[in-house]
Amino acid sequence: ITDNTLILISQLCHNVEKLTLSHCTYISDYGIISVVSHNHKLKELDISSTWGTHECIAAVSEYCTNIEKIWASDSSIAFLPENIANLQHLKYLNLQNNCIASLPRSTANLNEKCILILKGNPLIFPPLHVVDRSHAAAFKRYLEGIDNVLHGGTTNKKNTSKKNNGSIDTSE
């Protein structure tokens, strides 16, 4: 299979729900994006061990918002696009053995039950142990913890307490 084959598929097939392209080493972003941009009903995509990059993930996030599973291990993905959060139905995201050093904060807005597989990436933010083989909710809790530390654990709400005479003190 080559990019030209994928372009032909994109022209002829518009209701693809499952697409497995793993180990197709003659395809690139160009062919993969051609297929996903014409198949909005795509539920599962496997682009593991291809030349697919973050551009493929961005296209899937734009055109296939109902996708449930993505396998993109051993590819050429260096980072995730911000629009990854568009994938609210995503249940499984395997990005093992890529070049990802940082996840965008928008990753925390994925379906909280989405399982993230990130082993084999030089992940710095968040630390690999926080997110690998865990749900997106773990990343969200991690970010909330950082925000609490950065903001001193306060939410800047007024202190309200009831006085003996029935009035309420709203002093800070």
C-alpha cells in the first residue's frame, strides 16, 4: 500500500469505520490524511509503524471526532496537536515508542476513561509514570495538582462565617 492507494481509497470509500495500516512503510501523512479527511465515521485507526506524524493525529482530531481507538506506536510522532481534545469518544490511544517529550494540556480534556499508552517516549511533561497505562483523568488530576501548588491551594473565595447576631461576615 502506498499514498496513491490511500488516495484512491479516499475517493472511492467514504464509510470506512476501521482502518489498519500498520507496518505499511510506503505511506506518509499525505495518504493517511487523504483517507481520514473523507471518512468521518472512522471508529478505529491503526497507523503503527508507518511514517505518520502529528499531522495525522491533527487530521483525525479534525475530521473523525467520533473515533474510539487509535494505534500509532513506533511512528514518527514528536508531539500531539492541541485539537486532540476534540476526540471526546476516544477510549484508547497507543502512542508507544514515538518521540513525544510533552503532552499538550488539552490532552487532559479527553474522555476521562481514555487509556493512554506512552511507554518508550522521552516524556518530560507530564512524567511518564503519571500517564502511561492510565486514564486521561490521571493527567487531569496531575494538572489540577500543579495548578493548586502554583496558586497556593486557594481559590480566592471569600471567607463566610455566621456571627451570633445572624449577619454574615464576608471578610477575606
